[in-house]
Amino acid sequence: SRLVELQNNITELKDIVLSLKHANFKGKYIVATNPNDTITYYTQILSSLPKNHVFGSGTNLDSSRLKKILAKDLDLNP
């Protein structure tokens, strides 16, 4: 379920982000795991970086998958 996935991903994320924070990382994060919106928000909170330093794929990945499936089913060029 999404809740189990969230719990597992937050455990891993916390270790990574806090390690980078302690190393004084000031770069940008690109989040590509699910549930993306929640993980992206949590990354920004943990990192204490400005919101414009943490990016999530949002629904782009899901939209891309749907587009590919529909194109295949309807015999269209995606």
C-alpha cells in the first residue's frame, strides 16, 4: 500500500538527507520516488533548504506512462 511504501521510503530518505545536511550540502534535490508529493515535501523540511531547491516529478511520470499506454492501445504515435 502507499502507506507502507511511504514509511519505507521516509526511513531511507531521512538517513540520506540528514547525512547531506550535516555535510553542508547546499545543492538541489530531485525526488523521483513515490509517493512523490509527500516525499518531496518531507525532503524540503528535513533539508531546511529553500523550496526552490527541492523538485519532485509529481504526476509527470504517471502522465507519461498513461500517454504511452493510450498511444499503444489506440495505435498512435506518443
